Amino acid sequence: MGPLARLWTFTGQLFIPLALAWAVYARGGLAEAPPLEGVRVSRAYAGFLLALAAGAVLAWTAAMYVAAAKRSHRLVLVPPNTTLEEGVGRNIAISWATAVTFSIAVLLAIVEFATTYSYSQIHAWDCATPLQNGFWASRVQAHHDPCPSRPCFALGQRTNPPNRPLNGVFEYIPFVTDGALLIFAITFASGLGAVVLALRKPTRPFV
């Protein structure tokens, strides 16, 4: 089985346990108390980025596999699970079950991490109150406020009421922090579009 099938299987099988472990960790893991909001949204940001990156790799790998399969006039267009199908031949049930499992895992991870990240309100680096109330309002304010020397902003509150620094809260860099999410989201969406186009493209007849 080719490199596209191996990349497809490796990415999906690596992503599922990582996403599951990170979702548990983002909610506090085995700690007695859940993490404070600034820590939770920072962990959710990392998970959101991971899910979009994995989705982009899987989508583009699937698109290239479908295109190659059509050029080769293969009957099965879904990538195989090289862990379970290599050496024993193609099993359509396993291939489709793998594709559905990978797709659901990516979707659930995006929903989980994006929902938590949506509670993010940008704070000044050592301030206990947000720049503005709300996800978008605080980001607009961060883009307007000057930043003479980084770090200037945080994804959430990184100081407790006694003004003690709180570890685990990521720096917010205007245009970069959310820009990275946007780039991966566009790459993921374009990959899904490439899959649809590859499936709709007519197969060339044998000459």
C-alpha cells in the first residue's frame, strides 16, 4: 500500500489518542479542581490547532488518494487502513469504518476545543480583568492597543486575585494567534473541497 494510505492511517491513529488525552487534560485531568479559565482556554487553543492540523492532513491525503485511485481505475476510492488491511487485501468495511471514525474524531475534537476557546477574553498580560467583555470585543481592543514590548496580552486571566502569576496561560499575539487557527481552518476546508472535487471528477475511460 502506498505512502498516501500510510500517511492517512498514521495521522488518524496518532490523532485519536492524542486528542482524547488532551481533552481530558484541558478539563483538568485527574486534578481535584478544574483549571482556571485562562488555563482552560489556552489548552483548548492548542487542542483546536491540533484538530485543525490533523483534519487538514487527513482531508488533503484523502483528496490525493481519491484522485490517484480514479486515475488507476480502482473500484474502492476510500484510503485503506494499512494497520488492518496490509498483507490481507482490501476490506471495504474496514476502510469505510476507519474513514468514518477518523472523520467523527476530528469533528468532535473541533467542537470540543472550539467551544471552550470561544470563552476566551483577551487580558493585558498582568491584568485580572479583560480588555473588553466578549470574545470579539476583547480581540478588537487588543488590535487597537499599543504593544511596546512583548508579552502584552494573554488568552485569558493569568493572575489570581492576589496578583500571583498563573502558569499555563498562553500569550496572545494580534494577527498571529488567531491567524494560525484561520490558516489551518482554511487548509482543512480547502482539503474537504478537494475531496468533493476529486469524487465528482469523471473517471477517464480505458483507451
